[in-house]
Amino acid sequence: MSSEDVLAGFSGLLVAYCGILVGTVFLPFVASFLLDGIVQILRGNGPKMLLGAFSISAVLAGIGYVLWHIGTENPSVTLVTLGSMSTVAQYLLTFSTALALLAFLSRTAKLLWKTRRAAA
């Protein structure tokens, strides 16, 4: 196995893991802005934030899927590697979703706090 083969195998894995990171870490945080958009609609501020967050979420989901798909098409990716990718994705998705929800709750609490202070 030459160094070029090793590099080609590693680059495929790197691309696949980048796709996993985009889909499991960045996407939940952007998707949490969908909830902010819903809050903005309920407050009567219009759908601008919701539509923006939806479009960015769709783009990120597409980018993550394409990167993952390109990376896993590499012949050096075995079933064992796919299993480890699945495990990593599940852990990342669990923690990032929880953190994204905490970030949403923090932004909502800050918004409510500002509203109450302005009313007082």
C-alpha cells in the first residue's frame, strides 16, 4: 500500500466525518433558530427569521449529506468504519441537540427579560 493509497483512504474518511459534523453539530444549532423564528411569528414580527433559518438548515442538511455520501463512497470505508461513524454521529447528535435546545432557551429567556425590563 503506497502513501497515495493511504492519503486517498484518509481523505475519504475526512470528508465523511466532515459531513457528519455538519449534519450532527452545526445543523441542530441552526435548526434551533427555527424555534426562534416561530417565537418571532408568535410575537407578530413576521416570518423573516423562520424563512432564513429554514433555508440555511436546508442548505446545511444538503451539504452534510453530500459530504457524507462522497466520503462513504470511498472503497477504503468498510462496514466497521460505517458502524463507528454511526456511533460518533449518535453521540454528537445527542449532545449538540441538547446544547442547541439550551441555547434556544437562553435566547428566549433573554428576550423575555428584555421585554419585561422595557415594560417596567
